[in-house]
Amino acid sequence: MTTTLLETPVKGPTFRGVGTRRRVSDLTATVLVTVSVLVALVPLAWVLITVIVKGLPALTSATWFTNSLSGLSASAMGGGIYHALIGTLLQGLVCAVISIPIGIFVAIFLVEYGAGTRLGRITTFMVDILSGVPSIVAALFIYALWIATFGFPKSAFAVSLALVLLMVPVVVRSTEEMLRIVPQDLREASYALGVPKWKTIARIVIPTALPGIITGVMLALARVMGETAPLLILVGYAPFINFNLFGGEMGSLPGVMVAEMNNPTDAGTMRIWGAALTLILVIAILNIVAKAVGHFSQVRTK
């Protein structure tokens, strides 16, 4: 039987399979990446397990979340972390209320309006510098401006102002990245329908990037809630409850750990590990809430 021209292959198959050298390189890279991940996870898991084991007895106490440490001696067992938990949440809330609008508006300007402009370049440069500022430098700046220059007393509000300097650049960077990954076609389609730019940003761009923005905001808030330097410089530690943000000493979770460092008794050790575990739980809850809000907002947007 003769073979027609159509049945004759033009050329042989070009795919010859993966060579031995490429398979070895791929396996080596996979092993190196896996080992690196395991090396990074081991100390993290070790720290987490240690904090849970040593801090869990404090959290299982009946008075841990309902009482303060007011009136207790250094060696007395009992008491709770209520005053410090309230102080940490209040300081974080004030910091978030100030930082989130500023960070989101700055990111919108950099992505939508300031690209290529002189002001945009200056703003990006300043955000980059602020991202690397240590927390103690931010605390000293607020002390020099808010307390030494303006004459306001040490307070939890001054701590929140220092945390704002640390949180704003993180919010700006995370929001900026989320806005950049929004497809340009969505903006152009909105412009083609005659929608103004500001309304396109408010109705199209921000809702599309909202899950990532929320996650970035919560990660930024979790980062600043554990800072200790602003607490040591801008407000003193109090073992009792204080709801006044503009005056008086105020307890906080990092403040409990610092205050109990010089307490060699078992009660001091229990409070240190209990405060550490409580702070981890607060940050974990914030991240879980951020993931949930981001997920439901993404579903609603779709």
C-alpha cells in the first residue's frame, strides 16, 4: 500500500522528553526549596509551642480576662490581664483610625494620580524612608514634638501617634500593590461609559482590591500592636484599668512583659508567658477576621 502525501508527516516530533540534566536540576531545586521552608518553620513552630505550653496555665485561670493586677504583690498568684488587653486594643484602635485613611488615600494618589509626577516620586521616597524607621526613633520624634514642643503630657494617645508612623508606610505599600494588580481594562471600560475617574476608583478599583487591602491593613495593625519602645518612652505602665487616652499611665500587653521581667517569682514568669500568648491570640484573631472579611467582600464583589 502506497502512502499519500497527506499521510506523510512533514517532520518528526520536536519534543524529545526531559533530559537527565534538567530532571536532576529540577529535583535539586525542589529539595533546596523544601529544606529552606522547613528550616524557616522549625524555629517558628518552636517559639509558638513554647509560648503555648508556658502561657496556657495563665489563660486557663478564671480571672485572667476579667481582672487586673491592681493591688497584687509581685509574688502573689492570681490577677488578670484585663487592664493590659484594654490598653492595647485602645491604642491599636486609635492608631488604625488615623493610619488607615491616610495610607489608603496616599496609595490611591501614587497609583491613580501621581505616577510619574514629581510629587509622586517624593512621596514614594518618603514612604520608603519611613518604612525603615525603627520604632524607638518614631517614639523619640513624637516625644520631641508632642511632649517637649507642644507640652502635652505622656499618654496613650502619644503612643498611638508613634504607632501611626510605623503603620502608615505598611498600609501604603500593601494598598498600592493591591491597586496595581487591578486590571487596567476595568478602568478603561468604566471611562468608556462616561464614568468620572473618582467614581471609577470608588466603585470599581477599590471594591476589586478590597480583600487584599483589608488583609494588608490587618497585617500592619498586627505589626504595630507588639511594639514596646513607644510604650517605654511615651507612657508609663499601670497595673490598673485606665480608659483615658490623653492622660495617666496605661497598661498594655508588651508593658506587662517588660514590667514583670524583673520579677523572679513564679507569678512573674506566668504573667510574662500569659501576656505573650494573649498578644499572639489577639494578632491571630485580627488576621482571621481580616481573612473572613476579605473573603466575604470578594464574594459580594463577584
